[in-house]
Amino acid sequence: MFSVGEEGGGLSLASVFCSHHTLPSQSISNRTTHSMELSTLGLLLLLILCSYSGHAAGEETPKAVLVLDPVQTQFYTGESVTLRCDIEGQDTSGWRFIWCKDGQIYYPQEAWRVWNEYTVQPLHVSHSGDYTCSGVKNNTHSRVSEGVKLQVLDLPTAAVTVVSPQPPFYPGDTVTLRCDIAEHTHWGQYDWYKDSDQISSQNRKTITISLPDDAGHYTCKGHGGIRPRNSQSSTSFSISVTDLPTAAVTVVSPQPPFYPGDTVTLSCDIAEHTDWYQYYWYRGSDCIHQWNKQSTTIYLPDRAGQYHYTCEGTRGKRPKTSQSSTPVSVSVRACPEPELTVQTSHVFTGETVTLTCAIQPTRHWTYVWYKHGLYLFKTSETNTYTISRATMSDQGEYMCYGLRESSGTYSPQSNTVQITVEELPLATVTVEPKSPVFTGEMVTLKCVMESLSGWTYKWYKGPSRTPVSEGNTFTIRGAAESHKGQYWCQGERRDRPTASQPSRKITLDVKASKPKVTLSPDHQLLTGDSVTLRCELLGVSSGLVFYWYRDTQTSDPVAQTDGNSYSISSVKVSDGGQYWCRAGRGDPVFYTQYSDAVEIKCIG
């Protein structure tokens, strides 16, 4: 409680002037003699007198006048107002003043009681209310002033809103914020703060920031307009940056190993969105490709090494880009050198030769074969090259390469392999006696192999592959018409070569063995004439000995010739008679049949 009274003690009745009425002066002076407790009496007087409208105090009682400076009744927090209490028609010197707010005495500080004006600064909402004043001087009490209503309003509150784009925000975004102060629109300046630090003061209500550097907490307020000249600061608006979607690179095909120049299909997966319209591919920091599909095929460098690939995507909507993927490492090996092998480099004609071009690892290679440096053949499914029946033309120097069909890249050249092709040993056939032979004669065929050993021999007749005899000698005892034909032999053995070349075919012709004798001349002879006998055996003459007989076949031959003719240079009568011939050859001798007889006639 505060005490109400004049200086020097005792209860002052000046507080009664909080009302618009005055009490009779007698009642004021009598009150000083009351024995009521000071505090209790003061409380009752204040409650009564601040609302008491005194009258009958006389027309001469001056009236207090309450004036506000500036002359207005509506204010905003933070502003200032001066309350001045004047006494009509009088100087305020010597007056003491009583101030009331909402019917209660209001002494914010002692100066209010001494001076007739008081400035309230800064104003806040609690200062709102109905104010009156009155004065006291030498027991003269003014009438209470007319009430003045003082209204203190809160400053308008600013609010930060996003103009564009709408959250979430991504790195690289340019964000426009607006400072909205709803109650008033004409603000001279807008102050912007980031994390409590002022960053701008401008006459536009929007501000543009770039992310991610300017992420943080933003507030704004207005000032410099028509009253109120300031707004309250906005609540904090948080700008946070959402990570861009992350790309991921995977190798689709083929699977490792990779070699210089190979093509590799990579896929760029960005899970958060599906409408990426452009993908960028990087090897290290170099952009090597851009493509509107999430997978692409690229050529690997033509040098061995470790290469790192990344990708990122762009799209029309926010976020417009993705984060770059973590690198996928692709190891490019140097092309391996092929190793060319052959089980046997020295072969015989007709044998099978298989060359093997070994490249480790074996997958994804096509094998290219060369002979004497010239392209020979290409195999895509096997690393072997087979010569199924070697000939002399297959002899030579072979090498191979590995080819990566996907990239067209060749491996280094393999080692070379020399293939030597040797003709198979040739079987040689001999026949005794030489064809033609006579029916009943013994024929011996021999098969001779001049190289290698360990041969077994087989004899064939005509086109048949069924042997007619085995052994290096084939003997026909007593040749007959059925033995006519072509004979050949071939050698076989267990070791390489397992067979020889077939021999040439020889023709065995079997002839009838009865010769024919002719005379020349064949007419009657005179002594002294010459005559020649010929023994014809259908063209068989080689290796024959001819035997000549006269008068009887059982007699000893009269002559034996190596040729088929027998001549008598000077015929005598005694040379006349019948003559026969036959031929013989071999050991033991095979004799032909006797010819029919011819007769030599001689006259003296």
C-alpha cells in the first residue's frame, strides 16, 4: 500500500480527486481527526474517491485537463506518449498531481506527483486504459479531468513465407522468401536476419538465397512505414537442404575380365525418381557420354589400368540433378598372350592334326588362325583347329590370335608351331612272272616297304576293302581265268604311321597256254632254201624259252631258243617232217602246251 497525504504526515484527502466529483471541504478537514488506522482509511478513500464525482464545491473550483502528446489515443508497443495535466486558468507551479488509471490511483514513480507531465517509453500493452488526473495545491483541489482512453496495440507480426520453390530444398536451389506483415502494407524497409545476424535491409519484401551455403534460420521485420514504424520480428523460418538423390552405377554386361577396347554396358540407377531424362557418364572427372537412357555401352580405354566410372542424372522437375554416384571400378587387363600347342608336329599324310590356342581366362574369345602369316580360319566356339586328313599342303608354320568380337581387339600373337607332313611309306608290288601269265602257271606277288619296320601286309583285289591274302608274298598256284584282275597291297603296323599308302594296282591277265606255230614261207621248199618257224603265244614273249620238236613230241627238242622263232638257213631233204613248239619259264620250269604240228616239205 502507498500512503496518501500532504507532506508532514497525516492522511491527505487529495486522492478523492480521482473521481469527477468533489467532496465538501469540511469533510476533508474533519477527516484528519479520525482515529481509523491510516492504512485502512487510505484504502477505503482510494476505492471511493477514484470513482467519486464531487459537486457543490463551487463554480470557482478549477478543473484539471489531461492531454496526450502526441494528440492521439492509439499507440503501438515501443512508442512513447507524454501525459500532461493542466489546471484550467492557472499556472501549474506549486500543484501536486494525482493520476488515476481505470479508477485507481496510479503512481508509477514519484515524479508523477511533482510534475504535471510524464513520458511513458517504451509503451506496452499493459499501459492501455482510461486515464484521469487532478491537482492539489494548498488544500485546493481541482476537479478531476475528463478521462482519456489510451490504447496500446501490439506491433504487427511479420511472417516469413516461401515464394518459390516449395520444400523440400536441394543443393543448387535458389529460394525466394517473402516477409508478410498482414495488418499493414506500406513498410519502408524490410530487415532480414539469418541465424540472428542481419543480412539485408531493403525496400522489397522478398529476398533470394542460394543453397546450400545459405541454409539456416531466417527472420524478418518491417520498419520505416507510417505508424507503426516497426513490426515485430517474425518467428524463425528454417531452411534446410535435402540431399540430392544418389545415383548408383552397376556393370550390366559382360562380366570381368575386361581387356583394352572392350565394350561394357553400365546402368545408372537413381531410386527416388523415375523421370530422369538425361544421364551423364564420367571416367574419372571427364564426361565421356550423355544419353537419355539409364544404361549405356562404352568402349574401355586401349590401355590396361584401373578406371573409375560415375554417373548422374538430370530432370525437368526439382530436384533437377542427382548426386554423382560412388565410382564403380573397372579393371582393364592387358590382353594375355596365347600359347599355341600341338600334340604331334611331325605327321604323315592322312593323319589328324589338332592345334590348341590357349588363352587364360578362356571366356569371350574368338580364335583366329594364320599359316605363314596369312589368314587361314576363325573359330568362335572352340580354341582348337583340326586338320582331319593332313596332306603335304598342310605343312607349314602356324600361329594364332585371340579376338574380342565385342571390341574388335586382338591379343598379342602366339608362339609359332611348325607342322611337318611326311608322305606315308609307299608299298611296292612285284609280280613273278610278269603278266600275262598262263593258265595253270604259279604267280608270286610281293609287297615291299622300303622304310620303317614292323609292317604287316594285306592284299586286295579290285575295289574291295576285304583282304584276299595277308603277308608280304601272295602266291597263286595254278592260275586260272578267275584270277584275272587288279591286285594291290597296303602295309599296316601298330606305331605311327599305322598304315602305308596303298600300292599301285597291277593287272593280272591269265592267258591260254597253247602256242601256235607258223612257217615262213609255208610252201614246199627246195633244198638249200631257208625257212623260219614262229611260236606265237598271244603276245606273251618275255622271260620265255622256246622248245622245238620234230617228228614226235616226246623226243628231245631239236632246238631251244630264247626267242619265239627257229630258222633253218639251208634246208635239206632230211629236215622235212612235222614240227611242234612249246614255251617254258621259271624255276622249276613251267611248260606251256604243245602247239599243233606244222610240216616242212623239201624236194631235191
